[in-house]
Amino acid sequence: MRPMRNQSRQTSPLLDVFSGSSASSGVGFSFSESSAPLRVLEQRMRALPALLAIGAALACASNAAAQDKIRMRDGSTVWEGTIISLTYKEVTYETSLAGVPQSQATKDVLEIEFDWNRKPYDYSSGESAFKKNDFDEACARFERVLKDGSAADSYKQFAQWFIIQCHLGSEPPRYEDAIAATKKLRSQWPDSYFLRDSFDLQYGAAEALGNAAALKQVLTDFEKTAQEKNVDEWKRAVELMRAELAERISDFKGARAIYEKFSTDRDPQISLEAKLGVLRCLSNMNEWNALSSRAKDFINDAANKPDTPRLLMGAYLARGKALLNAKKHKEALLDFMRCHLDLAPKAGDACDREHEEALALAAVACARLAGEQEEKDRKELYRGRAYELQDELGRRYPGSALTDTVQKAIKEIPR
């Protein structure tokens, strides 16, 4: 198996449980903190190294592999040798040709592929069980690796990382055990290769539990670590995590102030997350004119840059919400359907959160359009489309907290 580091995450993923209610307009709705915690955590976990998304295949190294392989983010460079140590700063290895240790910056490493022939038996067995979703067996095997005095430290770090994932992947997820396992990772390896990512998984588990105290503790611990290690990107990620927590307690003004600060950050991923945060906060604050204006700005900005589907998704969603609030239902529907059809995320993409909301609001827009029709045939046309979108919401996002909002809109269609 090739344990991978995140290819795109440069900051903590956004809070996936948020409020969007609007008592005055009836446009908004809220994600429930208890209705979809597993999907929330799965979205946060997708971007993390070596994580099994449900149904995803795990890549296995060939028996012919002669050395450990270190694949770089540039997509073309592969270093081979025997890994000596792994830290959040660098991966150190020794090659048979050079005969002396060499290092690569961890931030530039995409994935590590261990030499199949040198893997401890329990480590290989754990990978095999993990691939089969047998998380109890995998966890037990990786625990044995930790106790194996002959196992190299690099295997033990990865074993502990997999143990966290086993707790999260089990049915039902063992969130408390996952949190404890992230703390154990940092305790045993203060400079762990997975140091940064461990805070994301801990945050996701605490979020799924709805444990506000645990979330604040993650922020405190992450902030302390960022200061101690003096990593600028981590310090900025801490601030975005702080904004997420502010959103969670409905301090949208405070959250927006932080997001605005980082919306033009030099790191494109941090800038993306911040821009989406700005849009959410404006929506939650019912600042419809400002929301529409910022959405248009972001659409224009994204149109001139490659690989910006999530920003476009969030911007069209935001503009559609402003239009829906202005009772421009047909125009709003066009924006929501653009999100649903033109920008629909593929499996594993990070756009699920925005797409789910766009799909639900498309159904709401259809329901409201149905209510405006005088001709029976057109009324039934829009009513039927609203039902179709509701069904699609249920198929794509089982247990969605937005289902009640859609059902309510459909029930309000006059007969």
C-alpha cells in the first residue's frame, strides 16, 4: 500500500456543520449537528494521507520493489532508498549508491511506498485487513507492529496512523478511540510525519461527536504546536480553525473577519477555504446584497484560473441563494442547476458540502416556481421536477439534514 500525504490540503478543512437559517426570508436552513456527522468526517478525511474512503481500492507495492520509494508532489520525481526517519520536516533515507543519508522536505512528498520485502508480517497483514474493511483485525495487527521491537520506527508511525483510521472506519465509528489515538501519535512522535494531519483527524472526530470542549482543545493544542514548531502555514491554519469554531457558535461576524483576512492569502488552498467561509458567513448574516456582490467577484476570479470548481460551486450557490431570497426563483434555479449539473463533484471531491446544498435549493426553487404557475400543466411540471430533485438528494446524500426543508417547500405548493 502507498500511504499518501494530502495533495491539496494546506489548511484545516472547513466546518461541515453550519447554520444557514433565515427566519425573515424562508430561504435558509441549517445542517444538524447530529444528522450527518459521519459524512462530515468522511469529507474532512478524504484529503488526508492513506485514508480508506468507502469502497476505494488500496494500491499495493509490487513484490519486485527493491527499495522504499518516495514520490514527490511534482508528479515525476521518485527517490529510492531505505527510509531512516520520518518527521514533519523531512524524510531521510539512504541509497545504496550514495551510501550517506539524504533528505527531502516532507511538504514536497506526495507518498511513500515501503519495500514490500522488508515490511513486518503484521504490518502487511494489517494492510490486507484494512483493504477488506476488516478494521478490528487491521487494528490488532497494527498494534502488534507497535510492540515489535524489530520493526523500524517508520513502520510504527504508519501503524499508529492506520490505527486512527481503523477507529474512524469501523461501524459504528469509534470517535473517542480515534481522538485518543491521535494524542498517542503526537505523544510518542512529537515530530511525527503525520503531526499536522493528526490535528485534522482529531478535529473531525470531535466535530462528529458534537463535542465543543474537544473542538476547543484541538484548537488549543494545534496552536501551541504551530507556535513551538514555528511553521507559518500551520499558524494560518489555526486561524481558519478558529473561524470554523466561531461559525459553529453562530459568531458569523467574528468568523467573517478572519476569513476576509485570509481570502487573498498567497496559498491558494487557504484562500479558497477563506473565500467559501466569507460566502457562508454573509449568507448566515442575511447580507444578501453583499453576498451577491462577493459571489459575482469570486465567479469572475475563478473564471480566469484553472482548477477552481469548488470556488465556482460555492460562488454560484451563494448567488443563487441571494436570488432566491429576492424571489427571483427562475434565475436562482439556473445557478443551483449549474452547480448540480455542470460542477457536480466526482466521488471523493471536496465539493459535496456545496453540492448537497445546491441540490436541495434547486428542489426548493422548483417548488416555489410551481406555486407561481397559473397553468396546471406547468405547475405539475415544476412540482414533478421538485420531487425528482428531492429523490436525487436522498439517493446521493442519504439522511441529509436538508430533506425536511425540501419536503416543506413541496408541501407548500398550492393545489
